[in-house]
Amino acid sequence: MSHKGKKSEPLCEFDRYPEYYKRLHYVEDTMLKLLVELFNENGQQNETDEFLDRADPREMDLYHLSIDDLLDIEVEQMRQCISKLARKISSRYSLRYKRAKRGNIDLRRTIQHSFSSSGGVPMKLQHKKRIISRPEIILICDVSESVANFSQFMLQLVYTIQNRFNFVRSFFFVDLIDEVTSYFQSNDVEQAIANALDHGRYSSGVFSDYGRVFDIFINKYLPGISRRSTVIVLGDARNNHFPTYGKSFEKIAGHVKKVFWLNPQPKNEWYSKDNIMDVYEPYCEQVFECRNLRQLEKAMEDVA
């Protein structure tokens, strides 16, 4: 006895178009992985950030950048905090550098590559070429008597920053200015600062002369400074009634990417007597009152 076979089931969409659905699932999986990767990079906080975030703000407010008000043990704590702050800055740049190695996905090149190598299946993502932008920092530090206490901690910061970045140049000034980058290459911070202060040619007297210093800087050093550089000035802007040479500082600001100024003098004194912060402030990206560790941290957060 003959019998008819069972009627075959209709093909589902996956069976009719297996290659299409295979590609679709691959794209879905790839997008999910990319979202996870983006969330992890942008959502996680590095260990150094977490460490400093745990610091007691009230305790940091007590750390004024003046050794006159600090015990020896507090001075050492200050140095350690400044070193951690510099590591925090450098770790942020390191993360940027790490992320920049690959660049964004180039959808057009990915599609083109998939058709030429795998029949249209995007087996390998193509990335846009990204140019790595390394920080180039110019530190210009007043070491005159009026900022002597402030300078001791700023020099610690200068030393730590220079030893954590490859593209840093450091300058000291009073009424002259001299590059002291090479002195900070010592492994010992105390010796490095002592060498820079002892051997640098940054003074012919005891009174700071900002106008003269900036005029010397543009003639002697500015031609060799990259336009990608960020300039950080550390000083109180007290000019002892010498000429201001405002155009010289304007030229510096016009030549580089950004200028930041950290001032240890109270902000309400910036525009009185021999202080000429008002001459230079318009050419700065930002200016900061920087009298204690908390203000210093905030300033360097914004600079970085």
C-alpha cells in the first residue's frame, strides 16, 4: 500500500537566508562588545583618582603652601601629597595616550575590507588612524624672595612633573630667566632643586621683574617652543614697579596652545600696589589663586 510522505515544513527566515542572519548576529555581537568597552573606559575611575578623592578636604585646607606655618612632619606630608598630585596628572595623560592608540572605528573601510576579504562579512574592524598628541609643558617659575615659601613646594611639583613627562622644559626667573631643565634630571629631588637654584642664571638682583623676563623669553627661547605647548606660570605677578612689557606676554600666549597662571598671593591683592596680574590675565586660559594644597589640586585638575 502506497502512502504519501509528510508534507515538508516551510523554511524559516534563518534557513532561507543563513548568510544574512549570520552577518546580522555578528554585527549585533560586535556592537555589544563596543558598548561594553566604551562603558568600561569612560565609567571607571583610575586608582590614583580614588586615592585622592578619599583625602579629607578639611585636612587639605590646613596645608597652606608656606613652610612658616608647617611643622617638619607636615612639610613631608605636603611633599608626598604634591608627588601624588603630579602622579595623578601624569596618569590621566597616560590613560589618554593608551586610548588614543587605536582610534575610532572606520565604518567605510570596515565594509570595504569585508567585501574584499570575506564576502561581505565584517570579520575584522578597521580603525581610523589617530595622531597621538603628547603633552608639551613649559614651566616658568618665579623664585624671588616674595614667593620663596610657595616656590619650595612648587619646585617639588616642577621636579615631579618633569620626571613623569617626556616633553617638559623648566625655567626659573627673578629679573633674568634661565632654563633649568637639565638640573631636574637628577634622581634626587633635593639635589635637583639645589642644583637648579645654585647654578641657574636667573637673577642679577633680588627684585622680580616680570616684564623684563617675558621680553627676554620671547627673544631667547620662544622660537624653540612648540606651538602645541602649554605654558604654566608660577608666580605672584609682583613687578616692583618695573615696566610691564605686556606685548611680550601677549606674544607668548599667541605662540603656544594655552597659558595657565598659578598665583600664591590672595586674589584680592592681585590688582593693587606693584601687582600687575591684570596686565597678564587677559592672555591666560585660566588664572588660579594657589595658596594651599586644595587650591593647588583644583588648579592642576583644570590644567590637566
